[in-house]
Amino acid sequence: MPRDLDAPVDETPEDDDRVVVAVVRSGGIAGIRRRWQVEPPRPETRVWIGLIERCPWDAPRETDAGADRYVWSIRVRMPQEQRERELADSELQGAWRELVDAVREADSAKPAPEPVEGSGAADAPATPDDPTSRG
């Protein structure tokens, strides 16, 4: 089960080598927040750590994100450290873009959750105004 980066972490030896990356995009004209997260399997952690370490975490920040622009928040938990960075949309290039794109791709590749029986629209009776009620 993926770990929420905002939740407290129980420090256990089997979790020492886990990597978790979360990306949140907020802003834009509609102000909608989108969130992607990946907790890669252990055999892939070295690749992810490489992506993370190429990012310029300590570089000076751009001060003006601009009106109606996206803001990207990137949070990382690695075996020995945690990192966090907020970027203006214009800063999302190079190694940052590679990391964000990798997280978004990995998150979208996760299987969709199974619907809970009795909770979906398919279980509701059709109404005359419902286009799915045509027979």
C-alpha cells in the first residue's frame, strides 16, 4: 500500500530502503489540485534515487510564479533523508521535469481501484431522463 508522505512514519528496518515521491500541482485558472505519488519497488529504488539526486534542491528559487500559473510541490522520502521543494511552473525543466514526468507516469500506470459492490452508478435504477436507460 502506498505511504502518504503527510502521515507519521514508523521507523522499522524493512522500511529503511523505501523511496516515496509525491508531486502536487496546484493553481492554474481553475485552481484545481492534482496529486501523483510513487513508492517504487525495491529493485527500482536506485533508479529513482538517481532521478531525485539530479534535481537542484538547493538552487535559488524563482520568486514570482505569475498569476494563474501552476505551482509544483515535490516531496521525497529516501532511506536517509527527506526533501521538499516548491517550484514555479517556469522552473519545471531539466531534471525537475524528468522527475515529475516519471512520477506522473508511474502513478498513472497503477491499476484502478476495484469498485465497491453496491456503490456504483451501474447499481442505481435507470430513470426516464437517464441516457443509459434507453433500451
